[in-house]
Amino acid sequence: MKNRLAVSLLAASLFASGAAYAQSTTATGAAEGARTGGAVAGPVGEVVGGTVGGAVGAGLEIPNAVIGSIQGERAPSVTVRERIVVGEPLPSTVELRPVPNYTEYRYAVVNDRRVIVEPRTRKIIKIIE
């Protein structure tokens, strides 16, 4: 019973903390999930954590085509005082532009850096250096 509770808590924490790993890949998500799961619930937690972490990582990956499609776009840079960090929302004064052929994303150029944003929450999901 304790193992089930620990595994359930682990899975919930991995899904909830997905924004913190927004720039992770599937492999990184799986490795981090397995490490965390192993620490919390032993071998069973390691297996579950790896699976959940991989799924979270896969769901957060940005297709290379999205990144490529906005690199050629001409957009003016907006200067903001706030820190530009993955997982944090952009200020409402920053204009979000559509990503060609990918309606689930928006982008902006902020402090001379392109950022990919989740349009509903305005949270940054990828910073392109």
C-alpha cells in the first residue's frame, strides 16, 4: 500500500512540475523521472518515474520545424524589465505573434531573444538563443 501511495505521489509530482522541465527532452525526462522515482519508491518507483518522466518530456518537446519557422520571421524586439525565464509568463504588453503552420504556439522577440510561448497562459516554453 505504501508503494502505491509513493508511486502515485511521484507520478502526480512529475506531471505537476512539467513546466519546470519545459526545455527537457524525452530522454532527459525519462532519466530524471527514473532517478526521482528510484529515490522515492525504489525499483518500482524507478520504472514508473522513468515512464512518466518520458511522457512529460515528450509532451513538452518543441518540434524543430517550429523553431526553424520562426527563425526566419522578421519581428521587432521588445525590451522588458522582467526576467525572461522558461515557465514564467510574458508581460501583457508583449505582442504574441503566430507561428506559421503551428497554431498551438505563439512567439515573440523579447530583449533580442526569440521565445516560444503557450498562448493561453503566455508562459514561455522555449527560449531560442
